[in-house]
Amino acid sequence: MLTTIEAEIDVNGKVTFLEPLKISKKSRVIITLLNEIKPINQAKKTNGKPKNDNNLQLEWLKANRDKFSGKYVALDGDVLIAHAETLQEVRRKTNGKANLFIVKVFSEETIISAGL
């Protein structure tokens, strides 16, 4: 399995990871130097201000509700990572990736009730 992780490298070759790196065995890497310094995972902006991931997720759900109604989806911000009929299948497809928003998509007409 390939894993992508964001890092910075200084002019002396020192690599600083910008997120935690968890590996269970010695691994080979390929380093690609980017021409730009801006972060790959830069937050989307609205009116020059960073946009909350929750807003991105809600907008995605509203825009894609009909297409994915009745299915489970895994989102990273407003990016669809996986979708499936069951929660277990979505979790399997995401390979345990952390910090994903996983939810069952309901049609607009569906009324959901929860007791407190």
C-alpha cells in the first residue's frame, strides 16, 4: 500500500514531517520535490478566510445527497474517499485512515429521530 505524507526539506537535506508518521517496519521512500512551498493540505478559503471542514462536508452532502442516498460515505473535507452499502465496508475501503468524516446519507425527505 502506498502512503502519502507531507513534509518539508531544508537546504541541508533535513526532512521535517508535517503530520505524524506511523510505520511498523523499515520502508523505502521516494521523495518528490515540489516547486511550491504552500501546503498540499491547505484549507479551502471563502472570502479569504479558511473554511471550516464541517461546512465543506455539509456542502458536499447537500450537493451529492441524491447520488449517495442510503449509502455510507467517508469524506476528507469535501473529498469523497470511499462509499459503500455498509459502515464496515466503508471502513475497510479507507484502510483505517484517521480523521475521516463517515456518515450514512439520507434522502431529503427522510426524518431522523433520536432520543436523548
